[in-house]
Amino acid sequence: MLVVIPQVLNAEQVGAVRERLEHACEAWVDGRVTAGYSGAPVKFNQQIDERSDVALECQRLILGMLERNPRFISAALPNIVYPPMFNRYSEGMTFGAHVDGSVRIHPHDGRKLRTDISATLFLSPRDSYDGGELQVQDTYGTHSVKLDAGDMVVYPATSLHQVTPITRGTRVASFFWIQSLIRDDTQRSLLFDMDNAIQRLNQTGADEEARRTLVGCYHNLLRQWSET
Ligand code: NI
């Protein structure tokens, strides 16, 4: 399930993050430093040293916004969120087809995190660059994603995906992974659909007892399927 989460950051917050990243010249490194053996040969971009002060500051802002984003919580059902990382693609840069590594070590506390969900938060205005589309393959075909600055997409980390070459301008984004309470994408999608339906029924003031039953089913399924 691929879900777009609009306006994780507002324009002011995007500007603040962009400005910090742009001034952190010494913290930008070759993107291959964190690529595994399958990603490294196809990865041509730059990223910010994830332990640098600028990374820590921007991570705090994004994590704080995600914590209170109901659509993100509902779609991802997050257990552990990897601290957001930041990358930059200039003209000619690309990241060929790959699957993200399945397990990552949390950079701050050394915990192992299973990557159930991959996330990309777009930080450059959509019309400021050409190319740089995130293409995600799933059982229904290939989805091309290019969002406005501040918008985010989450998709199963099991998906083969790529970033197409930049032909004009620069694409800056944040990317990270989530270990979900619900490991299985199909189960997570069902819960997301159910939660959305319940929210809509709440807004229309539908039969209260039926809604209560549905809410109970949602939580009992979550309880049955979740792992912490
Ligand atoms: Ni990737």
C-alpha cells in the first residue's frame, strides 16, 4: 500500500529545514556510505551525515510533526521510526532499482530496526527540478511519485523502487524507515481502510452502536496482529 501524507511540514518548516541543509556544506557526503552491497552500485547521490548537528536538529522537527500526524499514525502504525536522513540529487544523479535493506541499526541507541515501511518526504518544490521521480513497483504495476515540498509518501519497504535521473535542478528529500506494529502490509492496509471508514462514519453521525462495534473490531484486530 502506497499512501501519500500531505503537508507533514508546512512551508515555513520546509524553508527552515532547507536552509539548515544548504548551509551544512561539510556534512554532505557520498550517498554510498550507507548503501548495502545491492544499493551501492546503483546509488549516485549525496546525503547528510546522520550524526551531524544539522541532521539531529532537522530529525527532531520532522519526528515531532510525525508524532501528531493522524494520517501517518493510521497508515504506518509506527513502532520505531528511524531518524530521518537527508539526500540530494543534482543533475545527472540517480538511484537505480533496489530494495532497501531489511534491518538497520538505530544510529542513536544501537537498536535493530526491521524496515517494514519506507518513507520519502519531499523538500524541494515540485517544479524546481525535472526527473527525480520516485518509482515504486508493486503487484499492481509501477507508481511514479513526485510530490510538493512538505508532502510525504510511505510504501512497503519490500518494494523494488528507484529515483529517476535528475535532468534539471536539484532534488532534496528526507528518507527513512519505520518498523510498524503491523509487520504485514496487507493487514496494515486493512486496518488503515477500516480506520478511515470509521472516521468518516463518525463525521456523518452514523448509528452509534454500529460505530462502537466497528471501533472495537479495529482495536481487537490491532491487538491480535500487533507486535511490540
Ligand atoms: Ni531505497
